[in-house]
Amino acid sequence: MQGDLFTVLRGEIRSGLDVTSTLEDEQLMAYIERRVLEESRIAGLTAAEKRKWVRRLYDSFRGLDVLQPLVDDRSITEIMINGHDEVFVEKDGKVLRLPARFESRERLEDIIQTIVSGVNRVVNESSPIVDARLKDGSRVNIVLPPIALKGPTMTIRKFPEHPMTMRDLVQRGALGQEAAEWVQTLVKSKYNIFISGGTGSGKTTFLNALSQYIPSDERVITIEDSAELQIVTVPNLVSLETRNANTEGRGEITVRDLIRSSLRMRPNRIIVGEVRGREALDMLQAMNTGHDGSLSTGHANSTADMISRLETMVLSGADLPIAVVRQQIASAIDIFIHLARLRDRSRRVTEISEVIGMKDGEVMLNRLYQFCEHGENEGKIIGRLERTGNRLLHGEKLAMAGFNREWTEEKKGGGG
């Protein structure tokens, strides 16, 4: 597409009629189609090429310009803009560079401001980093110069139109049927579960799938930096989202503020989308004060690493002895589920462990499931999540929920 001519034509359309405010979407599309068909400067284009011009012109007024086709493409899971002329996407687990580009740095900045203003956020040179979301719930991270040296940078993490279920995860091989049924029982029994994993390992997707097992008669409060959870089975649901400070440095609402506020909202369960800092202490205290069945996620390379990171998070906001912090973790969290993105780009549950208490000043884990690799076939890892043979030691919540003791007994065979 000839960039200069496109810019000229768009400017003519904009100046010829106040299309951005006076026309309905259908009227705007019809108007652009007529202008493109009548435009002599592109008379030599094919019908398919003219349709692309129409779509691109429409998206430049009502959509996200060159990003709109990428946002609409369900096979693309991540969009990475490193500058106005550098666009990458993740598709089918592979990262590809696209020929798409914004006509200028200023045009990319316009789109960024459109996105952040849509969720009442601000991003500028004095506050150059912001998290936002698109209308479809996709998560957006934006970094502006002078922090971003190449120019405005934007990363869009897309989510499926319909939240993935545990059955979908089983079909994709993330875990086996037995393990899926077992974690379903743990959620219904109000075990406090913490999901750990690296970037892109599927923590939010797994958290969404787990949330479908929360009984529909409970009151649930979700707390996130940028709302992306899609809980559809709980009618009594309150979704809270943080807020950045305004241009005067006032009005910030943090995850920590929201956790404290949520305790006064009579929740049965609290779901913290991700803990990253000092709010870890508030989350642990909420789990320790009668909000059983709470769920959260965090970045880590293993379960042991997640415990260490939680310790660091808590200590960053509280002057407590390390033994007290570890006791908080041991008494608050019942189950750790660790996810990983393997070298074949598949996302798998690689470990499920029970927190069984403290010993010699350390948090002790009882590994219940472990991913076992059995080789490769044409680059695909062959393996499955298998029971270790260890039994669940703390079955009190299962018993209180009315489940029998079979889940605390050793089982032969794998978890699939």
C-alpha cells in the first residue's frame, strides 16, 4: 500500500466530512467505499486491493489502524510493537516479523493515547509506563520514550473470545484428566491455591479454568492491575482494577489498597490476578483470615523459586523476621501449581505440591504430581503429569466439603 497516497486520501476524507463524529459505523464504511471506488489515483488496483484500502481507512478512523486486523485475527496470541516500523506477532507458538507498519511515530502515539484514554489511564513522558486493556479484554503494556529508546513500544497479550476450560486444557495436553478432576476437587473444597510460572506459561488461562469450579452461590472479589480474568460461572462477582496516579501524582489505587478494601466487602474468596510486590503480605493475611479457597498467581521458574520470591515481596513492604514470613506462607497457601512453557512451546503443568508446614525454618513441600518427559517425536515433547505416589497429608478441607478420603490415599498409575 502506497503510504504517502494513503495518508493524503485519509486526510481528504477527514477534511471533506467530519466522519469521526457524524456518521454511524455503517455509514462511514459506505462513505469510504465510495471514495475509494471513485479515486482515480488507485484506479489500477484490483478489487481485493481496494477492499484492503477500505478496511485500512475505516480502521484508521474507528479501529486501531494497522493493528486492527491483527487484533481481529484469533490465531495471533501476542502483538509486539517495538517502534512504529517494527511489528512482531506470536502465532501458533512462533514469533514472526510482519511487513505492517505505522505511517509515522506520531500515528502510533495517537493509537496509544486512544487505547489508554479508553480505560481512563494516562501515559506521557513524565509517566511513561502503563498497563491498559482493549475492548475485547486483551492486556496492553505501553512504554514510551525516553524509557523506550526505539520509540513508543506496545505489547498486546490477547485472550480467547471464550475462556478456556479445564477440559480444553486436558485436550491440549496441559495436564491429565485425573489431575484435572483432582484440582477441581481442591477448588470446591476451598484449598488456597497459588499458580506459579514463567512469562507466557499460561497462568491466567489456568486461573480462569480453575475459577469455573467455584460454587455459584459464593461471593468472589477479583483484584488485578489490568482486568483480564473471565469468570463466567459466579453471579456474585466484583471485579476491581488498580488505577495509576494522575498527572499530579495523586489518586493512585494499588493492588494492596484493593485487597484491604475487599476484606470489607464480605467475600467468600479473593482472587488476586498476580502478585508482584508488597501486596503479597496482604494476600497472605487475607488467606489466613477466613477467606479459604482464594487463588493467585506469580512469576517464578519453580515452586521453590516462587516461595523465595514471595518472601522477597513481603520483606519489601514489611520489617518482619524471615521466620515469620515463611510461617505466613506455610499457613496461608495450601497448594502450589507450577506451569512452564517447554522447549517445543507447549504449555504444561509441571508440578503440583502441597504445603505441609515448616521444618528447620523452611517451608516444606509435599510433591504430589510431577511432569515426566519420555522423549521427543518430530520436535514435540512426549510426557505427562504423573502422580509421585505421595498422598495428600492435609485432608481436613476435603472432609469438611463432603469429599471422601480417596484423594488422600496413594494411587497407582499416572495422572496423565
